[in-house]
Amino acid sequence: MDDQVLQETGTETLPKSRNGGSNGMNDVKTGATLGKTDLGHRAGGLVIKDYCIKMHATRETEFMDITQQVRDCVTDSGVTSGFVVVFSKHTTAAVKLNENEPLLLEDMKKFLERLSPRHGDYKHNDFSIRTVNMNPDECPNGHSHCQHLLLGTSETIPIVEGAMRFGTYQSIFLIELDHPRPREVVVQVLGQ
């Protein structure tokens, strides 16, 4: 991974996604980039801070540990009691808590491939009949959508005394299920 960069961004400058939300795909670089959307505010003592972690997957089915980047967001927010939501903006990249142990990560990759094989038969991959959500650089990725269905889009972690409360071996992963490409994770910290 390249060095992480903390950069201020404003959501009003970000292009809109297909569903009308801000997608924040500007200035994506290799490695992790932490963008802070300074929308943090207090409402009756409640602090809400929004961040965007930009990553670049380097291979298909990659487990990227983003625990430290999320920890940096929590620290920056100043929240000492509350929770943090970590949300993938993609339908082929998931966010999960699990153990960062190399052999286990290999086991999980094999498990996902057994459940939804990359070279399986998916109607989503048949570009002769598919007409919805097609892009010029579209690739066959039905397997990655099916894997994502099992894994999910977000995790919520409690914050106590200014720190995330994990189990002994828990780490936060952004899991690339498709192919190497830029990815974004929204981090929202809420609390007091």
C-alpha cells in the first residue's frame, strides 16, 4: 500500500452516482486515501462525522484490512461514546469483521469460490441478453454479486472511551470480490 493521505473534501464537489448519491470517485490513487467530508455537526450533543476511505484493490478476491484507517476516523471525530458505521459503496466489494490471519484469509477466499464460482453459469454474465446497467468496460462478474449478497455492505462497531470495542481478533475488512480497481468506503462516526 502507498502512504495514506488525509484530505479535506466537500460533498458538493463530488459527482453524483446513478442513484443520485454522491459517489466521490475523484482523485482516487493507489493505496489508501482518507477523505474527510467536513459535514460533522452537533445536534443536541450528538456529533456526526463523515469520512471516505479510498482504496485500490490489486487482485481479485482481496481482503484489505482497513482497521487502522477507521480507527483514524474515530480519533479524528473526537467521539468518545457512540458507534461507527463502515459502509461499502459497491455491490461487488463487501465490508466484514473477521480475523486477520493469512491462512484463514486463504480459507475464506476458497470458501467464497466454492459458494459462487468465478466461472459458474450466471445470467448476469450473458451480455447477449442482458440490457440493464451495462457499461462500456463491463466484465462478467455474476459470482462477485452473489458472494456480496452473502457478506453484506456494512458493519457497525461500538465506540467506548474513544476507541472501537472489538473482540480479541476482530479486524475490519474491505473485501474485493471482482477485480483490481478503485474502491470507496464511507465511514460515519456518531456519538458524544
